Amino acid sequence: MALPEILNGMKTVVKNVFKKKDTVSYPEVRRQPFPRYKGRHILDRHPDGLEKCIGCELCAGACPADAIQVVAAENTPEARFSPGERYAQIYQINYLRCIFCGLCVEACPTEALLMTTEYELSGSSREQLIYTKDQLIIDTPIVRHWTTKKELPPERQVFS
Amino acid sequence: MSDGKVTLTINGHDVEAEENRLLIDVAEELGVYVPRFCYHPGMKSVAVCRMCLVKVEGSRKLLPACATPVTDGMVVDTVDEEAVDAQEGMLEFLLINHPLDCPICDRAGECPLQDQTYKHGPGSSRYIEPKRTYEKALEISDLVVLDRERCVLCWRCVRFSEEIAGDAFIQLIDRGAGTQVLTFKDDPFDSYFSGNTIQICPVGALLSKPYRFVSRPWDLTSAPSVCSYCAVGCPLTNEARAEKVVRCQALPNENVNDFWVCDKGRFGYHYVSSEERLASPLVRTDADEFEATSWGRALDVVTGRLRTARRIGIIAGAHLTTEDAYAVSKLAKKTLRTSDVDSRLQDAGAPYERAAALSGVAGSTATLNDLESARTIVWVGPDPKEVLPVLYLRLRKSVLEEGAKLIVVSPRRISLDAIATHVIRCDVGGEAEAVDGLTWGFDTAVAGDVGDPLVVCWGPSSPGRDEGPIVDAVVALARNKNAKLLVCPPHAGSQGMIDMGVHPSLDPGYTPSDSRGKDTRGILQAAAAGELDILLLIGADPVADFPDGGLVARAFGSGVFTVAVELFPTESVAHADVVFPSAAYAEREGTFTNLERRIQKLEPLTAPPGSASEPWRICSRIAHGLGDDWGWAGFNDVWTEIRATVPTHAHVDLTWAGQESRPLSLHYESPFQPDPTHGRSVSAGPGAGYPKGHRSGAPFHTGQNWPLSWELRGFEARQRPGIIPSRPPEPPAGDDPVSPAPAPGAPAGDDAALRLIPRTDTPAGGDASLRSGTPLSSAFASEASPSSAKGWSRTGGEDGDSPEVKAGKSGVPERSGESSPAATWHSVEDEFPSFSEGRRSFVLYTGRLLYDEGAMVSKTVALKSLARRPFVELNEEDAKELGLSEGDEALVGGNGVRATLEVRLGDIARGAVFIPYDQPGWRANSIIRGVNPVVEVRHP
């Protein structure tokens, strides 16, 4: 009585068994996100090495998840971090709260805060997921937990 | 119109308003916001920014709303196309040279220019040429940073410094496009009121140095509060970021501070979050060290001592709130049954209670608003600019704006001399005679200006001096001329202490105590003589504040068991055996009673460090430990009891004192939102359509996640008025017109100065006559009985020594003898040498300067560097006799202590020297001994 339905269902299974797989065996094989994917942030620098971030806290103000904390301070001739008077003394993003909406990047008046396509954010404690300025600044390499043997381009069409 | 009212139409609404009011104010109360930069309700209009142009029917040109008084039948349109066009054009013009560096500007987020540009400005600018540039961030003083690029030339700071503060230190210079705001060359912007220019600056041109880059306004939570320093009690907002107070701003109250606050109040908040704050109870161990302990153990130690102690002295500090005062008073007079309780430290012995002879109130009968309606003001007291800065502003306004005549009686040139009609330069202690001269009209030139209404102001001026004759004279003057009296105690909590009966001879509500206890001096003398079993210091630091350093050293040197409730490990705390940490003003609910007896409410903002707690709670726990459960769980319980037991405060309704502002049903109009009813753009409802970031008359809530609005407006000055409690129900009855106290013959004689006898025991001269002759005690006989029936007054006398107490004392660890004064004590003869060898004795006239070494202000980073070094001010003639000139160093001695101080020549009575009371490096109380101190000055 239920046999036609079962056969009908099995038809879908059999059809897909011979199709090309859509999954990759992450983390050995990794598919790159699209270029405009919104992942982990970085803080950019000017060509002369000064930080683009001026500590204005607009990113923190724009953040709907309240994930960013900025404490500004004043540049001095002896310790200059950014052009102008103000720089970010403390800059933290809490990736447990971040929803990757990108409003902070939109708010940034100096294009200091950018988003990478990096999505591999994990840690063994809550503190590890609060990224500090040292980790976010562009000259710190992004460290992955596993080595990836093969990177697939984002536009690879699985269904051919 | 006949009743001084006119009717006009604003944007189609008919409004009735008082004649001569400004259009901008009337529109604002209707809910029509006219954009503005230069207009400020606390200052005169100048109409320079041209932002508030509105269309008035019948006028060919647009009129500035801030300089146009309303007239009958006026038809005003603020959202007319022509007016809106002018406003947009003006904003575009102002933005031509504005750097638009909002991301690094502290004002961003609460900036009038920013918000009004969003609201009233054009969408874009047509100006593409390079902007005018100046050097950024000039530090024009230790507190203020100037960024000239951002200035929109509204003149507010210039007008404030000239009109309100009287310190002309900032000015617009140059002409045309090169106009810039700048301080005078080589002249720093060192005004006591410089912080106000930061708050009124409509852009980020004047910025606070301590707050620079510290926070964004949207990060702040805020709570209304009251300044914890002086007795004026300016309302403030405390603003905190991440549980740390980072900014204070003036809240307006037209009754108290108008729109202003002094720099000490504005920048003096750092102490709240100081690392040095006490965070847990401390108990002195056998090894003579402090050990952090639990509240339970510390309370056990204290209550154990109190159970056996028979002779208890309590000194409370004058920075405590009214509830703390009531708790201290109750602990002393009800639970511990002692009247040996006093709150007068710096003003030790100041006879506030004698003011009660005038009206039944041991305090002011005048309000600060009475100053403005007064025809004559008599000032007898310290320099208000140093001690009560905002009172100086109010006095200045009364004299310069309202035309009151000011008579200053002072032995030394003070700030008020510059605006006074008459200055009576008297000897130190000769104030009484001078005031009597006014009473009886001896000096016709001066007395002819004593008009009605008259306000007589008195404040204790020189610590350590007997103010009795002066108070008698002042009270006599007030009585004789039917004047109001403004009593100016020094600190935020001083008046609350007197109101609540933290006084050896007054119970709460100014009812005289049945038994007269020891005052501060008496308590310390008892301690020094070993006749005290336990000394409670509740927010009191006698080492720093009491005007007899030697006596304090002997008191602590005697090893009396001392309990301290304090914010900081002060020098007095170092002598304590048990220490309880106290909560600071920003961390607690409470009320301060200011010098006009106005009660204003503090709201908590941050959490106290560790387990610190309010002093009233500590008193209540001590009483509980002694088996007297007061049943207080919170602030409201204390006030329920105050209302029930203190007759003057029976009707004080704190829901009103801490009111969240009367709801204002304003509706704001804007040209951008369509409104079907008027055929033009209108939006309704509080706050709707008002510039973004503006709280727009909405209630000011504690913990609201937005600070004070950027623009203090006229109606806001009426939002939290505070309450002045009633006077005692029955005024002093049946007193025949009491003649003023006999002219004090030798009020400050040298022999009086030498006596080390408590004033309470031997009232001198006029003192005795007033106490027995005036109705101070008799007048309140009817008052006294219900109060004593409540068990407030002690019934038994104080007993002598008890042997078990002595036994208990042996357990007290010995203190290190470093503070023992014995080695440096000289004989009295040594103190007063003859006029020879280039040295002379001078009457010491001392007083606090605004920035000093007080426990709170010295923990305030921003103000610490502003405190001047101690100096000695001499009359020119006296200095010449001693061979000293300005800038020299002089050797000043007294009480066996010598110090080398810089000489300043000043307008001071001959035979007197002025030494600031408590400046970094050296405390003047170390050379004070006894009452009416005398010091010796000589060439080093």
C-alpha cells in the first residue's frame, strides 16, 4: 500500500548517489567564501605605517550587538599611533556577540575597520574570542587551527 | 494689555505671555524650537549667530528671536519658507570653516552644531575651497583645551567670562574671516568657573582636559546629583562610563546655581573612583597594623567597646548627607545617650545656634533668590569666591544685574570688594564692631545705604576664631533692620548636620537639647586628657580640618579607642582602631541640605568599592549591635522617620525633591514632517521632531543611557527645585525687641586667645549675655518637651571614669609615637615675644582656598596641580617693618611649629596675617593653638 511512496522516495536517493558531492571534507579541504563575505575584522594601516583607526568609537556606536569596545587616548609627539589627535588605546571585538552585520565597517569614517572573509573563529574560552587590537591590526597574520590542503574557489559550481 | 501679558501667535498657535519676554523663550515653552547658538537663558542676548531668525508679520526683515521681545498681536512664523531658508543658509555659512572632524571631537553626539545641522541645516555644502586652519588643541589652562577651528564665534564663552564670572580671560580677536577666540597672551584661562564655558560651548571648541577622549556621550549613564563640596549645593549630573564617574556637568536650578557650577564641583569627581578608596572594614591588630576584616567582626569590636564605654565622643564630618546626619544624631543622643556630638571641625565652635535667636532656625532665613530681590546685602565672612564660589556668582549677579548694594565687612581684601558699594576694612575680630556700626548707623555714609529688603550674610571665616561676637552682631543687625539672614556654613553637609541635631546643644529641628554636650574642641580635649573612652569619627578628619593641630595630636596620642567611617585612609584614619569604608556621594541615594536649607536629592550612579556603605547604614548597624533596632532597610525608611520625628521636616516630600520633572506637554515643530491640521509641517509629542540626541524636556531618569542635553534651557532650571523645610512651628514668641548684643569690647583680646579652655565652659563676654538673655532656650521651651518625651535627650548625667573601661583600654595597641607633639611644645611666653629683633606677633586670619589639600579634592587628579603653595599675606606696612617684601620668604611660627612661607603683600588689616588653611605641603592648623590664634612672623 505504501510501496509506491517508498519507491518514489528511493528514486530520489538513487538519483543523488551518482551525483557529484557538494560537501567538502573540511578542514582538509576548504572552500573560500565569496569576496564580499563578512567575516572577521581587521584594522588597517596607512601606507606610512600609522593606524587608520582614530578611536572615534563610531563602530562601537553603530554596533547593534554591543560587541565593540573602544577606549580612545591622545597621541603625543613621543607616542604617535595615528594621524591627528586621537587614537584607539583599547580596541576589542567580542566575537561571541558579533553578528557580522557590517554596520561597524559602514560607520568607520577612516576605512580603518574592514571585514575579511575569514570565518574560522573558535576558541577554548570566552576570553579567547574577545579579539584585542593586537590581534585585529593588519600586520598580525591570521592563524588557522588546521592546515588546509586544498582551497576551493567560492564560485565552483557543484551542480553541473 | 493691562496685566503685563500679551497675546501673540506663533506658527498658528495663540499664546499668552508676559510682556518683555524673549520670543525664543516663549516659543520654546509652546514647544516651538528655534535653532540657536549664541542665545543662552543664563546670559544676555547678543544676537550674533543669526541662527534664530524668524518671520514676524509686519517686519520687512527676519528678526532674531533671541533679541525680540514679544509684543501684543505679534504674528510669528518660525517655519516660514523665508525663515527656514535663512536658517539653512546660516548653517551652511557656519560650516564653511568648521573642520567637521566630528569623529575625533568630544562634543560629537551631543553637539548643538551637529544636531541642529541635521535638523535645520542644508544637506550639503557648496564650499569647496580650503578651510581656515589653526593650531589644534591649545591647552589654555589646566582644565580647558581650545580648538579654534571648530569655533562658530557665538561669544558664549566671552560673555560668560565677562558677564557671569567677571574673569575676562577669553576674547574674540581679529576681524572678519580671521576672527578667532583666544586667551590673552601669557595669561592662562585660570578662572574658578572656566568649566562652564565648556558646557555652554555649542561646538567642540572648548573642551574639558580631564574628559578629553575619555568617552562618547552614548557610552555614558547619568544620574542627577548634588555637588559634595561646598554648602551652595549646586545640582550636578554625574556621568559614568563602565561604572566609573568620568564627567560632571551643571544641572540648572534657578533657585541655587542658575546654570553654573565652579570648577571644583565640575572636575572634582575623580576621588570617587580613586584607587585609594577604602573598600573593606579594617581593624587594628596586636601588631599595630590594619587588617581587612568582615563587617560582622568590625561591628562586634565596636559594639563591644561601646557597651562598656561611658564617655563617648562623636565627631561627624560636614560632607555627609542629611540622612547620615540624622543617623549620627540618633546614634549619639538616643542609642548612646550622649550629647557629646558635633559636626563642626573646620568651623569648630561657630555658633550657628545663635541664629535661632532671630527666627527659630539655626541657619538661613534668606534664600539665594532673596539676594536678587534685596536692596542691600551685607557680607561678613570668608571670601565667597574661594569657599562658596557659586554664591559669589549669585552675589555678583545681585549687585551688577539687580542693583543691590553690597557692604563687605572683612579684615582682608576679598573678591567681593571689587563689586561692593562699601568696603569696611576692620581688624580681625573687629567685624562685630563694624556690624554694630551698621546697626546703629554710626557711619552715616555706609548706613545710609542699608536699605530694605536687607539680607545679612554671615559665614565662619577664619578657623579657630571665636565667631560668637560677630554672630551676635549680625543677628542683632538682622533683627534691628528686620532683615533676612543667610548663614553660610562651609561644607555640603554642614547645614544638614545642624538641622538633624548633630550638635552638642541642638536636637533635630533646632530644639535645644536638655543637656549641653561637648563640642568638637571639648571632645578632643577630653580625649587628650584621657577622659574619653571611645571616639567616633564619622566622615571626619580632625588632623586635617580641626584648627588646633596640637590638640588633635594630643587627642590621638592619648590612645583613645577610635572608630572612623571614611572614604580614604586619611591621617585621622591612621590613628583609628576600627575603620569602616563609606560610600561616596555618587554611589548613594541621599540628600544634601544647602546653606539656604534647601534639600536636594542625590541619586546613585556607580557602585561603592568593595563593601563600602552609607554612613547612616553603618550607624544603624552599630545601634543594632547595641540592641537598638532602628528598623531601617533603605533610604525611604530613614526619611519616614525624619518626617515623623523632626517637626521642621514633617512635610518634606522627597518624591518631589527627586522629582523626575513635571511632564511637559510640548510639541515640537519642524519643517520636515507634514502635519495635516496646519497645512504645514508639525510633529507632536514630547521630543518628537526635536534635534536628535536631545532629551527634550523628557524626564531625567537615573541611569538613563544618555547624559544631560547639550542645551540647558530656561524651563529646565525649574525642573528639580529642591525643598526648603518649614521653620519650627512656633516662632520665638513674646520676645521683646532684644537689644543687640553689647558692643564686644575686647572680642579677640590676646588673653582670650591664649586660653585653652573650651568655649562651652566659659562663654566669653557677649556670648554669655546672649545665651542667658535672649530667648534661645526659653523660646523653644514648648518645642523641647515633645522632643525630650521621645527620649532624645539624655536623662542621666555623664558619669565619671569607670574602672572597667580603664581595664579595657589596656588592650589597645600602642601607637608609634611619631605624632607626639610633646617634643615641639613651647611655653606660652615663647609664643609671644616682644616687638623686637625683626619679629612680631600677628593675629592669624586663615581660610580655605578653593583648591586645597582636602581629603576629596586632593584625590582629584585634575585639580591637584592647581592647588597653590602655602603663603603668608601681610599688610605692606607690617612687611616693611619686618623688612620683608613680596616674594620673600618669612619664618612663621606658632604653637611651637615653624614654617617658611612665601610673603605676599595684600590689603589686609594691620597686625594680621592671612595664611591659607590647608594647602599642599603645609597645614596652617599646625600653628593654631586655642581660640583666636596668634602667630609670629619674622625675617628668616
